[in-house]
Amino acid sequence: MSVLHERIGPSALYQTESGHARDDSMRTAARRAAGHAEHVDDFDMRHLRYFLTVVRAGTVSAAAQELRISQPSLSQQIKRLERRVGAPLFIRSSRGVELTAGGRAFLREIQTIPGQLRSAIAAAAPTPRVWPVGVCGGVPTEVLAEVQNGLGGEAADAAGPTGAELRMRHIGAADQPELLHHGELAFGIVRLPVTTPGLVGAVVWDEPLGVVMRPDHQLAGRPRLTWDDLATQRLLWYDEGCAPGYAETIPAQLAVLGWRAELHPVDDQQALFVHTLQTACDLVALRPRLSVQGEAQLHWRPLPTAAAPRERLAVTALAGGRAALLLAQVAARRGWTYLA
């Protein structure tokens, strides 16, 4: 009897209800995989991570900074990987690194391994009872309700009779990707675009932006705003750390439309946002109408264009994990636009 058979033995994985072997092809595949594994015992997943990070970063120094290890240590680990492979993987120059022909072949074969391993772990792990959700600032209650109704119901069904819950807490958009990668968050709610690789998302909110000001603002009584009106105003806007990607994209779109706004950065907390608008006469903000509806201290006006920039809020998850699978299922059922 083989070692493989001794370890697996007469488990239900390979038996039918009558006790006979259920699927010889599964056993054959497992034996083949075990044979392949004998030849890679001295490989470490961190070496694949180091290799992939250098490829993405373009330089060893940038990759070392991202990985939070020293550059000499990373260079040594890459050389160790090259010795194990038996071929150089990178061409090094003053401009950075480029893949060799062997490096490109190696990348093609191994780039899916981390995702496959993550999927395997997610498939084997028990369904969690609590799904932590990070929520960036300024998210309307309607969005939170939609996420709760969608993901909360699906998570409870997946968990079985004992149910499951979403646990939401405020976490800045800049901090969410790292927490998702480390498993401290299952989902994050952020403004698009998201520039961090390795995430999937589903759009739950897509609304045109308009101008927000205090009710006694000099522009509040205008029948229609113009770009010349807005040129005299500073724009109360997100600090880059509050909304990476979005904080740069929208002002660039406004500049194309005719408003090169002087930005006044602010934290994304709603109370601070309202207070800051109340204390300056030359300050306006941009928000969807529904997000400030019912705020007596704020007045909303449409932008002077039929093609106003839009705020899109999305639920994100780490690609390849159980949360990503759950998100895809909910997106299909509720009509959320899924972003792979």
C-alpha cells in the first residue's frame, strides 16, 4: 500500500455510499501532484511573492520598500530563487529590472499560484460567522442598507442555521487594501477608482455629482450655475489619503469641463465637512444630491453640464477568496456591476 493511500485511506473522498472507490481519476491526480511536489520542497511562497513584487514594481528598491525589507536582503532572495530555477530571471540596469526570456516563461507559469492557493484555503475553511466590513467616510445610509441587505443575507445563508453578520466600521479608503490583504477585513466600501491590484469589486452606488454649499451662500439663489460662477470658489475636497484615485480623478475631469478648482482638503468625516462649509464664504463642495438630502445646513445645485462627473461607491474584496466569491454571487443577484 502506498504512503498516499495510507494517509488518505478509506475516506469518503474516494468512496461511494457502498464503500467502493468513487473516482480513480481524483486519486491519480493527487498522486501526480504529490510527485510534482517532491521536486519543489525547497521552494518558499515568499520567494514567489518577492519575484512577483519586483516584476510589478519595476525596481528592486521599490519592491523592497513595498515588502518592507531591505534592498540587499531582497536582492539576495531573488538570486537564491534564480539559483534554484537554474537561470537568470531579471536583467538589471540603472533604470531598473527587466524580465529575461526565462523570467517571462517563469512568470507565465507561476503568476496564478497565489490566487489558486488562496482559493483552496477559502474553499476548505469554514464559513465565517462575522464578516468585517470597512466603510470609508461619507457613505450614504442607503448604500449601507443595500450592502447589508445584499451581503448580509447571502452571508447568513452560507453560514447555515446559526447565521452570520456583517460588522461595519469606519476605516479610511487608504488603509482598507492592506487590511483586506491581511485578512482583517472581508470587504471594503470605497469610492472608485481603486488603484490597488489584487482586488475585485461591485458597484452599489452610481450618482452624478452636484455643488453643495451653505444655504446663505452667494451662489445659492442663482437660477443656474455657470463655470464662471464656480471659478471664484474654492473646492472643499477629499484629502488624498481619504479617497485615493477618486481625489485625483474628479478634479481632473472638472478641469476638462472648465473649472480648475483650487482645492481645500478636508477629512472625510461628515461633521467636519459640514462645519468647514459653514465657516467660509468662498467654499463649495461636490456630492451626489441623495447623499446630502435632508441636511438643512446644506444646499445642493447641479453642475452646469449634462455630463457631470459621478461618484461610484463599490464593495471590494480580495480576489480569489471566499469573500470575493460571495460578492460575485450577490452582484449577479442584485444587479451590481461586478469589476474583476
